Amino acid sequence: MRQTNENTSVNLKLVMLFDWRKQIYCICSHNLSPEDASTEVTELRRDGLPAFSVDQRSRHLHDDAEECEVCRADVQQCVNPPPALERRKREFRR
């Protein structure tokens, strides 16, 4: 989603981990610029984690991305059928 500020327009992204075998995901971050989301995805993938970025439809007001209902709605909008939500990030650690 494009969030318009005074003179700039910004695409907002969320970063998620997705386990294809178990069909579960968890949300790591939200309200990121495309550059920040790309950096975070690269770092997570470098650590061997299955990270992806998803476009947000709007700025999310919840402080904790993992608990953000709007993040879940954005993921469900992008993935059909939606995978199960996994709140424990440790599931993805190696």
C-alpha cells in the first residue's frame, strides 16, 4: 500500500516466515519500507530461515507485528488458502 506523507509516497511491507512443509507462518515485522523489508528478508534467509515480504494495504497501528490482526488479514489476502498462524518464532530457528 502506498502511504502518502507530505511530499513522499511509501510502499509498506511486512516480513513473515513461512514453513512450506507444515503450512504455518509467523509475522516478524510490519510497517517497513521496501528497502528495510528487503534487508530483513535477506538477513533472515542468510540465517537459513524461509522469509518473505508481503505488501500491506495500510499502515498497521498495532505495536507488535506478531499480534497484529491487520497483518494476518494482509497475509490471508495474498495467500490462498491461508496457512495456519504460528506465533512462536522459535519453530523456525535452526
